[in-house]
Amino acid sequence: MQVVKAPKFEVLKLIEQKEIIGPIDLVDHFELSYHGARNCLARLKKAGLIEPLGIERGKWTLSNKGINHLEFLRRRGNAK
């Protein structure tokens, strides 16, 4: 079984573009498994880059730290 990983920069860009995201968005966009998408979102949450969207369970948006980190990666030019 091949493990598909989504680059953090690409995930943050997708969240910025869509404004609100859930695991299914990552499944569709990056061809991740549902479990892989949830793990990706959990890592971003733990890093403080995303935050839950109010009372809507399973929906996420960029935090201020996430917005700043995305801009940092863009300025750096070699976003990893």
C-alpha cells in the first residue's frame, strides 16, 4: 500500500483558498485516505496552524499563526 503525503505548504494554500476545510476536502484534493487526512489536520492543529471553526465539528480554518507561517513559506521560496 502506497502512503500518500500532502505537503504542508500545499495544504495551507488549499485552506487559504477554500477558507473552510474538512478531511473530505483533503481526501478529494490530495487523494489521501480519510484517516490520513484526519492525521494531517491533527498535525496542523497541534502546530497551531489551524483552528476549529466554531461549533461545526470537523471543519477547520487557518489560525493567525497559520496565515503567518504560509506567508513565511511563500517568502522563503522553497516551501517544503
